[in-house]
Amino acid sequence: MVVLRLQINEGRCAFTEHEHVLDLPRCCPISGNPQPESSLSIFYKGQRGFLEVQSLFDYVQTYVGGKDDIRSMEGMIQAIAQDCADILQVDVRAEARLVIEPSQRMILKCYAFPK
């Protein structure tokens, strides 16, 4: 099982703002969406820690082919944002820039707060 991990904040400055930008893989086994050139940006102000880069990459890959009961790109981005907020214990904004068939582009913004 792939889990998100934290890299501990060493606290060498007042605060650190993060933006992770990941290329999204084709996740849907039927449509092949999202298409190449799709990306996901995750924004947050790190406090106790930061998202560990390799575990974030591995975690996003778990959505290829579908994951649990999530059947939409909107649901996928919402779940990613919420999982990031929960592990970080800070507010998170996720922005997906999606290229989807047939011939569309979609910008999806999600806001998540730690539970």
C-alpha cells in the first residue's frame, strides 16, 4: 500500500510555501483521460512538514486504472487534496489543468482542510 509521507520541517525560516507540480498519468482505462500535458499543482504553507516527493509521485500513480469508489477526475483531485491536507495538517489547494477527450481542457480547483 502506497501512503503519503512527510519530510520534517527543519524550521530554518519563518515559513515555507510549497507548490508541487506533477504530470498526471492517464488514469481512466476507458477514455484514457487525462491526456498528456495534464498536470496537478498542490499548494500549501508547510508547518510541521512537507510532502515527501517520491511518496507523492507514487501516491498519484495509484489512481491509474481507478481507485476505490472514485470514478471521476474531479473526485480524484478532491481526494488527493484532502489526503494532502490530512497528512500535512494544513489547508491545501489543488489545481488540475486537464486535457481531456473529446477536445476539451478543464481547470479544476479544490480546497481541502485537515480533518
